[in-house]
Amino acid sequence: MLPIVGPLHLWGEMTMTQDHVRTFEKARDQWLAHRRSLAEALAGGYKKGRTENQIERIVKVQAAIDVIASAIDQDRLASPRAGASEPAPDDRWR
């Protein structure tokens, strides 16, 4: 089988990147929902030991959300744009 080149190849890369972004967005949405449920538990009032545990869990959940958001940004930046082409060989280092 011949490798796909040209605009069709870029479309395939864009589709794959968009799929990855959607996967990360779904994961982020699930973690956001988890963070909201933890916040609701905290809103119920202070309970010695349990409140501190909830706060620690929120901090860890927020760290996961931040990592996922960063991955989304990186995938979007790395995705080829429609109509984009590689620079001429002389321009690649500019």
C-alpha cells in the first residue's frame, strides 16, 4: 500500500488530532464533574478529618485537570491546519 501524501494526509492527521483532543476534553469534563462533587461535599460543613481529606482530593483532582488542559493545548498547537503546507526547504530554519 502506498503512503498517503498531500492534502488527504493532512486531513487524516487533523482528524486523528481532533479525536485525541475530544478524548482529552471528555476526560477533563469527567474530572470537572468529580471536582464539583467534592466541592459539594465540602459545602456540607466542616467534619474533622473528612474535610481535610476532601481538600487533598480536590488539590489532586485540580492537578489532573491542569495536566489534561495542557495536553489539549499541546495537541491543538501540534495539529496541522487546513490548507497549511510545509515551508520551503530554505525557510525551515527561520
